[in-house]
Amino acid sequence: MWSRRQFIKAMGATGAALITPFQRLGRAQASALADGPLPLEAEFYEGFVLLPEDAPLPSSVQIPKSGVPRVCGVGLEGHRATLDSTNKLFNTTDELAKEINFPVYTLGELPGGLRQSGASMLTHNNGEIYNVSVNFEIYNSQETIWETGVVLGALSHFPKPFPLWSSKSVEPDGPTVSFEKANFLPSPGVMVVTAQGFVFHWIKNDVLYSLVVGHTLSFTEVQNLVAALILIQHT
């Protein structure tokens, strides 16, 4: 029985590529799987189910049998997964691609001020890949440091349809989470605007992809990043 709280915790534990999309989804409301019709505000769209803030996880959502691995020895309350995990780091996307059996996105051209900062792969201890990410840093001239600014993530085993919850502001002028359909992605997907920046989700060839972009980039610059996306797969 998955509540929304447990689902968000699980997704937040998958690594940098999926932390930002889920940490802004509002306060979770613990509830059982919901039978029956979806709420009026809910919608199935391109492999996703878009839900209002307080909606429970629909019973139609199929959870992968392997579940979510424990990260750093921390378990997930009420979650059926008991496996530990291993996080492997790579210097380049090509090194990562040699270890996985599905395509991963990277940037064909790096815009000025951006540099690749490696990649990672999170696996169950039985060797099954759970999540991969390709990371890029942007230079913060005010702090004079390089910091993560763009993350490309991929999940080959994920809940289907993939649930996303909107979130209303809890205080005047506070942050909200709403969805916009994005047809300029490699496949039609969902755009989420958060206080941290932009988050995009799309599903292609049965893989869930995400693009997380920090607030320092404009929407036009984000569109240029999307146009620069290329798929890499080891052959």
C-alpha cells in the first residue's frame, strides 16, 4: 500500500536526477491506494497521471516488482523494498553507456558556461539498474564556484502510469507546483516550474527521462538545451 508520502520519499532517494522534481511536490498526505475513478482534476497524459495535491496514489499505477533500493542504509517507511543499493560514478557519458542496456541522453553541444561533471548509476545489489544520471555544472560568478546546473536522468523501471502531484501554495506568494504539457521534448511530456528552476519529464521507448535545470538559466536557454539533446547507447 503506497501513500503519496512514501512515493515522494522513494523518488527523492533515487539520486540527483530526480530529487528536484519531487522535493517541490507539496506536503504528502498519507492514504491508501485509491480504487474507483480519478478525481475530476486528474488526467492521464502520455504515460503520466497528473493528480491534484491531496489525491491518493491510484490503484491503476503499477509499481515495479524490484521496488526502490535503500540508499545509504536508510529504509523507506512502509515500503516493500529491502534491497540495498550501489552508486557507481563515471567520468563521461560514454563510460556510463557501456554499463547500461538502454539509451541515455546527453548534450551534443555544451553552451558557454556549462561543463560536464560526470555521470552516475544507482543499482540494486542484485545488479539491476535503478536510475542513471548525467550531470553538468554551471559557473556561479557571484560565489566563484562551479555548481550543478543541469541533470539528465533516466529510469528503466518505474511506476506506470507515472504519477505527478500538483501543489498549492501554503502561504501568500508561496511556491506552487503546476504542470504544463511540453511538446518540444524528444517525446510529448510534462514541464514543471519550481522555485529551483525547470523540470521536464518524458517517456520514450519505455524509459522515463527527466531534465532538471537550475533557475540561473532562462526558458529560451532551456529550449536550446532540449534542442541539443542526443541519445547515446553502447553497441
